[in-house]
Amino acid sequence: MSDKHSVKSAQAILLARIQDAVDLCDKRHKPQFIGFLDEKEQLYTEKITSQMGFKNYMFWGGHTSSERVVFGAFPDYIEPSDNLFPIQTITVTFRICDQLSHRDFLGALLSLGIERETLGDFLIEDGRCVYFVREEISQFILMQVKKIGRVGVTLKEGAEFPLPMGRGFTEFSFVVASPRLDCVTAALVGYSREKSGAAIKAGLVTQNYQVAMSTSQKVDVGDKISIRGKGKFVLDRIGPMTKKGRLSIFGRKYK
């Protein structure tokens, strides 16, 4: 199945789930929850609820800067509140000298057969990671996770404030001939212009959570660009032009 067909299929499934959640919320007079959702799914859910005319909902991921969130549909008599969401925090501690990444923590949980949808953000700092997970899998994680890769870890419910800052970023800057997506993609990952164009045509590049449709589409400040197998990037500033007429671009890469 092509990437475009996969996206349509995933959207159809999410659409049905949103409709079911709203219907059950109305019929059972109880909150209904979907997710964790990624940022693209969140945007789609907002679009669908707007079309349905449903307004009594809330997104919450466990902390104020959540990337992955749970969608909560609430009956009219309940004011949406973050403390009603079925989200549990788990703190993982390990030796400061052990360097563990987001990929290490995610891989350890997925290897146990845990569904990605039940996992929210992982906030990581030296010696500590805070998981945000659905309540129904929290006890399983607490019982099963003893190591992340080869590193021994200790888990406990809850989290102490302040929370870790999260995945973090690496800043970058470069100059390009134009703000075309193929030019920017090439500069982001060191591709040739030809290879960058091929990646876009193959559906490997997304711009603001949408699969890129054209090599010539323009980028703008605030755009989030993901390149499969290479990472996710945020464009913070575009310009000024250099003396040689090339365009300066500044941004950050997710670690």
C-alpha cells in the first residue's frame, strides 16, 4: 500500500473513532478518550469536531507543552479538565553516566508489544526520564521494564517537578538558492538536489504533517519538516538574503 493510501486509510479509521467517541459521549453521558494522538492526528481531529459542530472537548498530554495528546469528548454537563484524563506519569531513573535517547526509551516499550497510541511524550534529562502513558498500561510497564537497552533502570509512579525539558534540539543554519522544499530538504540532510527531489516524490518528506506533494512548494517560518529516517526539523527564521543573493535559514532539529 502506498504512503498516500495508508494516510487515507488511517484518517478513515480516526474519523470513525472520533464519531464513535462523540456519539458514545452523548448516549452514555460519560467522557470518551482517544489517543495519544500525534500532532497531525490532533489537527485532523480538530477539523472533524469543527465539522460536526462538537465543541465540548479538550486535548491533554500530561504537561503544558505536550506534543502527543489524548482527545477527550465530554458531555455538556461536564467541564473539560486535565485531571479527568486517563494519563499516568512514570519516572525512570538511571545512572547519569549512561546516555539514553528518546529512541532507546520508545524501543524498549514497543518491544514489549505496547501500542504506540498508549504512549505520550518522554521527557529526558541526565539520569531521569518521565513517561506519560495511558493508565491501563502503567502497571504493566512498572512490572516489566527493568532495563533500557543494556542499562539498568528503576521505575516509579508519578513525577517530581520541575519536569525534564524534553527531547531537546540541535540548532542549525544554512543558505539556499530559494525557499523551495527540495532546496531546503537537501540542505537539512546533506542530499543533492536530485536526491532531495526523489525523496519528496517518494512520499518520504512531510511539511506540517502533510506528505509533500511537490518539490517546488515553498517553506515558511514555523514549518515543521520531517524526512523519513533523517529526523524532524523546525524552521525558526528565513532570511536575510546574503550578498550573493542566497537565502539564510535558521532552525532546530529534534534530538
